[in-house]
Amino acid sequence: MEFPTVAVIGAGAIGVTATTALARRGAEVTLYERGSLAAGSSGRAAGVCYDAFANRIDARIGTRSLERFRDLPDVFTECPYVWLAQSGDEKRISAIRKQSEQMRELGLDVALVDSDDLQDRFPGLVTDDIAVAAIAKGAGYAETESYVEAMAERAAQNGASIRTETFVEISADPLQVISGDGERSFDVVLVAGGAQSKRLLNTADVSIPLKPYRVQALVTEETPSTESVPMCFDATENYYFRPHAGGLLVGDGTERVESDPEHWKHEADEGFVQRTREQIVERVRLDQIDVREAWAGLCTATPDGEPLLGELRSGLFIATGFHGHGFMRSPALGEKIANEILGGDGIQRFDPTRFDGDETFEIVAGMDIE
């Protein structure tokens, strides 16, 4: 079998995973990154990983990703994932009850609990105002930069060429990557550039419906109270937290407006930091929290909330639009797009040709429970 020459653009979690999978199967792969490894969204991601999805395809993707994460014990830590709704939030109370039932029907290890049960299991949480919660035991968190670095090392060991600090453009006809070294033709180009993907494709006169949007996170100082705290998403208040280095990584702060991927505020807003500190003190048994660092990152939205994953036109592939769920699904989706590049099946629901490329739409964050 003759394998194609492939250029992968973007050394985030999806890009390095796809590069590794392609190189292992014999393809000649060059990975291009305009900055350093994990310099974009992957390096700023929360690292929350779970398979708690009510849709069968999403659940399979999550389960496969967790299997791959568990192969990296220096990167991944097992930890239950809890999502909850507060008393009076009938819309999300109903949604969590329905979701948990659907997940159990798919064979996922998910339990529905009340506030007393949750308090018994996780004494570090404040649960008095909680009406219902679901617990996914098949979950954990990964250190995002470590994952990207580990996969890039595996890719290089399997013969891939990795070129960081290399700004590129692409042309679609003929299919070429243009860098400071000139033009180079490839059989296949995979654009996995996160928020930069739309710009990259514009240079090839290809349009996709993609909107980058800003999210925020912070890390607290160490505190013993977090030892009995799981990963948690408060669906009523729309924020999450997870254990991190003896403290907590807390985030969301989603801005539902499109951001310029070249010019956006990398620092967290003071209002977000203050609001988040207040939320954590109310949810975790702490008198106060001290913030170690805070930052912002970019996620990418599509019109229907589903990724753009697959072939746009002959030889030109895309992997973006993950609504904040890209890192947690990268092990499975990186494998999947590599398999499609080598002649296998894609995921029909994620087929990027379902759009014309000029659609108008509102930004919906990936963790929203409606």
C-alpha cells in the first residue's frame, strides 16, 4: 500500500494525536505549528475528561478517549465528575435527570444523587442548595501541555517531522503548504489550527462557519479543603472546577461574542476573578481562596454545536469547532481523522460539508445544559 504525504497544521491535542496515528501507520507526516507545542487552546484548556454524554456517538468517543488517556499515567488522573443543578432551576434539574437515565441506558457508570448523598460522598462540597446531581465515575483530568508533549514525542519516534515556530499558509489548487522555506506539495493537508483554522482556510479560498469565543479560568493556591472535592460543573451558575496542584482550577467566564483570533485579551477579567472566588467559597468548604494565576483562552463554535471533522474538498481536511470539548475528545478524534485520511470512514454527523460556509449563528458554549 502506498501511503500519502500529509501536512498537519496545528500542534494542539488534535493535531499531535492525528500526526502520531498517521505516522504509526506509515504515512509521511509533517506537523506545522506557528508557535510552540500546545501554544494555542490546548495549552489553556481545563483538561477535564469524561464520557458522560447522552448521545451514543459522543459517549463512544469519550470512552475511547479515556482509554487512551489512561495509557498515560503521568498525564492523567482518575477523578469522578459531578454535574449539578440548584433548587429552583427546574429546567436543568429535569435535564440532568433525563441525561443520567440516557447515559445509564448506554452502559455508562453514572449515578443520580440528591444533596445528602452528594455530601456523604464529597464532604468538601457545600450541598445545601443542590436539588439534584449526577456522578460519572468514568472520568478524570489530564495535564494538557504534558499530553501534547507526550504525543509529539511519540509522533517523532514514529518518523513524523515536527516544525514549530513556523508560520504557514495553504493553497487548495494545487494542494500546498507555503512557509518561509517556500512551497511544498502534499497529498493531504489537515487543518487543526483551532481558532486560526478559518484564517488558514481563507488563504485557500475555502470558507467555514466558525466563531472563536473567549473563555476564562483561574488556579487557586493550595488548600487542604480540596482533597475531598471532585471535578464539578454547576449547571445553574455555569462554571466548573477540578483539583489542580493541591488547589483548584476553576473556569468558564464564556463570552458569547466572536473574538478576533489575532487580537484578543489573554488575561482574565477582574470581574471574572472576583465572581469566581465568590462562587467557589459558596460551593467548597473554604473561608477564602487565594488566586495563583488567571488567564483566558479561545474556544470555537459552529452553527449546530457539532465539530467540523472530515474532508472539505479533495485532500483538504479540517478538525475544529469543538465548543470547549476538543481536548477531552482529542485521543479518539485524532485517531478518527487519521483513519479517514487513510481511506476509512468519518463521522457523518461531523461532516464539514454539511455547511455552505457563510452561515450566521449565535455562540452556544459546549457545557451549557438546556
